[in-house]
Amino acid sequence: MFSARTRSPPEPPARIRRTVAVSAHRILRPEAGDPEPGPSLALHGAGRPAQRSGSSGRVLVLNASYEPINVCTVRRAAVLILKERAEILEQGDWALHAENLTLARPVVIRLLSYVRIPRDAHRRKITRRAVFARDRWTCQYCGHERGNLTVDHVIPRSKGGASTWDNIVTCCAPCNRRKGDRLPRQANMVPSSKPRAPSPSIFIHVAAPSIPAAWEQYLVAA
């Protein structure tokens, strides 16, 4: 198991490879449930705060093209690095230690081989958190931020509205009660932004609601 200590200067990658070429797989076997790189239809771990310990916390995974595609555990990121399937782009202020290995704590990694990502975001599972993240946690009718938020079907289901990305918006509780089961024109309530399927990076926010500063430049560029 890794233990977190005060960061020591990281060894050059070539030296690390020589040191752990034989024992890396034995030391850093992936745990059951650790996700493979690449987006999943329902990201797990949403809402869990990152913990400052050796093998917990979250790491942003970028494709070879620098596109953010997933969030994984520190342990899984270390496995990818030691197998030379990924490189560290951003690292923490402390290191990981296991037997004769010291490795910088990865914060952002980049896959060395490009992984093809399905672009059918509209088929992803629609969750409240994903809708809130897409709409920046803001009611689409009155502009109220955070607070007591829910989701609203722009065209009510009783009137044929579908449960799709382009018919669901973030809504505060008072606006939800005021609109009720009426159409937008009947209630004189129109969403401030036209709802649509979110960009893949939205699901990064769902997987890790608290975004580290080191991730921001990669998410903004996506």
C-alpha cells in the first residue's frame, strides 16, 4: 500500500523504470472496481470528497489529444504510469511510496495512446447532478444559483414531453411550483438557455464535484 509523505524530488522516468521494471505489477496491482481510462455511461464516485491519502483521491485522465475523458483513483493512475501507458502532467506536493519505489502523486495524467471516445453524449444516463452541472447549478427560469434545486421538464411529460437532454433543465423549487404542469408559453416561463446534450467534460464535474485548481486549464480548453 502507498503511504503519503512529504514530497521528495521525483526520480527521472528512466530511473524509475529501471528500479521497478520487475516489481511494479506486483506492488501496484489494480483494485477491483478501479475504472479503465475512458468515459463510462454512469460515472461512479460522484459526491465523494477527495482524500489526502496515498491511494485515494481522484486523478484527471486526458486522452493523448489532451481531451479530458475520465477521472480515476490515484492507485489506477500509478498503474498506468508504471506500465508506460500514461504520463504525469500535473503532480501533487507529496509523493507515493511503496517498498523501493517513490513516485510523484499524479493529479493529471495523459494517456500515451489515443482512445476513441463515443460522441453519443445524448445516450448517457441523465442524472440530476449531470443536469445541474450542465446548467452551472443555476435555475434556468429565474437565474437563482445553488439552493434548493430540482429538474423540470420544459414540455411536461403529461403533454408528451420526453425525458431527454433537450427537454430537461435545472429549476429552483419556487419556479418548479409556479410553472407546474403548464407549457412554457402558458406559464410565461422560458429557459434562459436552450437545453441540449452536454459536452463530455461535464461528466468530469459529476465524477469530481470539487475541481482541483490543477484541472481547470484542461477543462476550460475542452
